[in-house]
Amino acid sequence: MAMLEVKDLHVYYGVIQALKGISFEVNQGEVIALIGANGAGKTTTLQTLTGLIPAKQGSIIFEGKDITRVPAHKIVEMGIAHVPEGRRVFSQLSVYENLLLGAYTRKDKKEIEESLKTVYKRFPRLEERKNQRAGTLSGGEQQMLAMGRALMSKPRIIVMDEPSMGLSPIFVNEIFDIIKVVSESGTTVLLVEQNAKKALSIADRAYVLETGRISLSGKAEDLLHDESVQKAYLGE
Amino acid sequence: MSFISYLKDGISLGSVYAIIALGYTMVYGIAKMLNFAHGDVIMVGAFVILTAITKAGLSPLLSVVLGVIICTVLGVVIEMVAYRPLRKASSNLAVLITAIGVSYLLQNLALLIFGADAKSFVPVINFPSLTLFDGRLTIKGVTIVTILACIIIMVGLTLFVSKTKPGRAMQAVSEDRDAAQLMGVNVNATISLTFAIGSGLAAIAGLLLCSAYPTLTPYTGAMPGIKAFVAAVFGGIGSIPGAMVGGILLGVIEIFGRAYISSQVADAIVFAVLIIVLLVKPAGLFGKNIQEKV
């Protein structure tokens, strides 16, 4: 059985339908990319998944449990961490405080301390700046913080929304390297990206979203060489 | 010596404004709404304390505790019943108008229960006065307690918000509600807690206000409430130190205005100062005006 199963999801913003019945699944340990143009519904999909937007129809099953109507603040405890579009770090708080908020639902202080060490090891830059306000970090550093913060909840699946957006090429490579490391350490990854080439290069499988529908899906490698995908999303 | 005497009166009155302003500023910072009923919760607190002492014969300390508890519950209930259903409303105006409605509701309920005539508040605070400069300056016990209470509340709240887990959750909700939810923070519970703290403090403000100016009517909370709101904006709404500094400055300006200019226009002076501050520094003295990197 798939770890995460999305079935026939319909989502509306007022009268405008953003998702027109999308279905996909994510298996344990996979890296799944969701690619598509602006406005295709990628962010909406992730926000519906973590309860920020209500679904009108359809279901989301995570590890056998129906989480379609679970409120957003209870999702992280179930093992799903969401790295939102535009990082959304708490700019007034220090890097350290942001990371602590990532572990908000966890109780064991010792284990939280362990996770903090792991995150600092993975992102040495965050340790250097742990007492700095998050708002003073560069875009790439904020992205690292947003990812570190999500990892602080010890998620079994991490969903990431446009982690490479607005970053310099050096940071983009760094961020994708980190995603690989996160995946190799056993966390399942669901990745939404406009940078389709990069996303497909690290993903196992991918789904292509087009105006609220999934138009294509398959092995990332195959999609990378698919002519229509190349034309539409890879700029070749 | 009269200058120092006015100054201490100003700081004392300002301390009360500061405590009320803290309630305004915390609710604004976290729930992003102006709770115009906040001033009337002060009045409710004062009435509860007075009734508990005079009618139920409770000890002053117990009465104050009761006042704080009832106001805390009242604040949480008001938020749940009147404001929460409007949180997703398309216009912030809806909740603002509701707050004004709640304000009138509290005033009129008090009118119904306690009547319109002014009650004189009983002395609750028994603290020795302090005599300085060979008896040329006396600081009343109430004044000392008021200023001390203000300092303790300020320090306590600052520590709570910056050092505890619920405090951090408050800061997170204040800055980005959705992101806070993704961390597992229950936004509704956090807002309830904010109302609980603000309203509990309002009961203390009611006690201190009525101890310094011992007449109590259903409208007692209205004007101090508005002035404390001015203080909160003056200091930079959303900022805890801002509410504190704004409150005290406002109290001092009001007392000085009354003493040196005219007691009739003292309130006008207070509002004139607000206008000038906002013209020069629209975010208030401690207002957040941060450039964010995107």
C-alpha cells in the first residue's frame, strides 16, 4: 500500500475550481516530483494535503488513515512536514527559535536536542547563525532554515513547495543536494518545483499538473526524455 | 516639588494605561483585531471585586483573585462567541464592529445589574505610604503598588512570550498564522490564551484604576480603554515594551497637561500628541517596520 494516497481531489477558491479531481500516490522512501506551470495547482495540492485549504471532494489517505479533514495543526504530529512556498520562516525569531518551533509538537527534550544537532550538522550555516534573526538571513539560508525547521518534527514524509525559487544557481544545487541527503536518510519526499529539470533529475517518479488535472505521470527519467515535457517544461 | 509629585501621579496613571494597553497590543499582535470591548472588561473586573467585598464579604485578596478569574473567563468567552466565528470573514470591519457591539453589551449589562449611579470603590490595597524629602513628598501606597504591578507584569509577560513554548507559539501566530499551523500550533487555542491573559490583566487594571480614582460606573472602563488604545498605538501596536512606554508617557502627558495647561483640555492634549506621533512615526515608537528579504 502506498504511504500517501490522494484520490480524486477537488478544491475550490470560492467559485473557481483549482483542482479538478487529481489522484496520485507516494510510496515509502520515494522522491516524487510534482511539476507544472504557474497556476497549475501545485501549491494548492500541497496546501490541501496539510490541511491549510479544505478539500471539497476526494480523499487523502496517509499511512492508512484518512487525513482529508484533519486540521492543519494536527498534520505535523502525524508525520508530515510542509516546507511552504516562499520559506515562511518566522523573521522576528532567531534561527534557533525557528528550529524549536519545528519541534513544537514533540515533548522529549533530549530527542529534540538530538534533532537540533542533526540539523546543525546538515546545515552548518544555521549553527553559525543560530542567534541571528531569521529575517536577516539570505534567501538560500532561509530556505535551509525552512527545511531544517521541517526536519525538526522528525517527519516520515516531507513536502516541499518550490524550494529553489528565487535562489542563485549555487544555492539551487546545494538545496537539491540536501534533498537527496534527506531522502537517503529515509525520509520520503514530495517535491513541487517549477525547475522541472532539476526536480526530475533527483526524483524517482513525477506527475505533471496542468490546470488542475494530472496530464502525465511516470518515471522521472522517462519524463525527462519525453518530448512533450521537454517542450513544455524543460525549455528544449 | 510639585513637578515630582505630578510626575509620580503621571507614572502611576500611566502604569494603569500600560497594563490595559498590554491587553490591546497582545490581542492585536496575535489575533490581528482591535478588541474595543477590552476597556469594559476593566469595569466588569472592578464591579466583581467591589461586589465580592461589599456583598459577599470576601477578603480583598480573594475578591481580586475572583475578579481576575471571572474576567479571564469573560475574555475567552467573548472571543469564542463573538470574534471567532468572524475570523474568516472577508472584512476586518465585521469583527471591529462586533467588538464595539460587545463593548455596549457589557456596559448595558452592568447598567442593568448594578444601576447607573456611581458606586464608591472600597480601599483594597493596604500598603504603607512613602514619605520623602522631609515630608514634602508623599507617595501613596496605591501608587507604589500600581507602579510595582506594572513593572512585574511587564517583565513577566516579556519573559513568558520570549522564553516559554506557548509564548513562542504566540509569536509564531502573530507573524504567520499558516506557517504556525504547519508547526503544529493550534491557532484558536493560542488566540484564546491571549484573550485570557489580556482580560485577566484588565481585572488588575480595574482594581488599580478604581483604587486611585474610587468611583465606579458602568462607563468607568470606556475612557481609560480608549486612552490605553491610544497608548498602544503610540508605543507601536503589537509591541509589549511599546505598550508599556506608550502607557506611561500618556499618563505623564495627561497629568502634566491637566496641571500646567488646563484640566479641561487634558484629554485633547493626549489625542493631539497621538496625532503628532503618528504623523512623524506612523508605526509608533516601537512599531515594527522591518524590511524583509524575499
